[in-house]
Amino acid sequence: MDISYLNIQGTFYYLCSVLDGCSRFILHWEIRESMKEDEVEVVLLRAQEAYPEAKPRLISDNGPQFVANDFKAFIRESGMTHVRTSPYYPQSNGKLERFHGSLKRECIRPQTPLSLEDAQRVVGKYVEHYNTRRLHSAIDYVTPQDRLEGRHVQILAERDEKLEAARERRRTTHQKQSFQPSQKMAEKANS
């Protein structure tokens, strides 16, 4: 879980996102005018409601929302565990940091939303694309949704079968070509 800032027409809003670290799937996100501890709880609760079977280990930075006593109590009562990253080391939460950077670079800046509602619309489209159509190199070029729902195993097996079939075709073609004498050798033999 992480919070980032979005500059929408000179006004800064808070983007709070919850990402599944294994699949890179964005479980929930919200853009708000403020992001206090209780608002972070709401975002996390909505992500948890969408995936009630999950028993997450929450990773966050050391922002004031995440170190607040009420937030710690919320985490305990929710049955989650919480790990905070090392101070001044954003790589500790790199998957979400990367998502926020990509979102700003590929969505917010090029589309320049004109209002909070417009930003919510364009971010919603981006997240839908990110989750369901964008292939990720870190998860073997499958979509986060395919990974989250376990389809990646079948997709990777089908890819392996296609690659092996292509290798076999190349081997067969190469063997046929290497056993056929060249045209010049055939002409010399006939003369």
C-alpha cells in the first residue's frame, strides 16, 4: 500500500493504491483531497472486502497514516500483519512505487485531467488496462489478472509448447537442408 500525489490543474490530490505483490494486480485505489489515517483504513478495508479470502501482509512506508496508533489497532483487528519499509528507501515498496510512476508518466501527464472526476475516470481506465491487458516482464509477460487468477500456469505451458514446436520445425528444416547437396556439387558430380 502506498500514497502518491497527483497534480491535477495545479491542485495536489492523494492517490492511495493497494497492490498484490505476487501478481502486480491493483486491488483497490482511490483519489482523495486528503488521505488521513482513517481514510487509508477505508481504502484498505475496501480492498479487503473485494478479496475477503486473502490474509494479507501489508507493506507500507513510514508515513504518518501508517504509524498512527489507530491504524496499528485496525491492522491487528483485521487479522493482517504490517511491515514498514526502511526510511528513505522507496525500493522496499518498489512494485507500488513503479506503478505510481508509470501511472503518472503514461496516464496523468499525457491526458492532463481537468478535475478530480476526470482524474478518477482516466485513472480507472488506466488501472483496468494495467490489470487486464498490460503484460509485465516481472511476471513472465502475463497480465496481473491472469497471474492473480492462476491462469499464468496454463499460459506459460502453452507458450512452452509453441516454442518447442517451433524449435522442432527449425531442427527438421535445418537437417533437410544440410543433407541436400548444393546445386554446384550436383553439377560437378554429373560432369
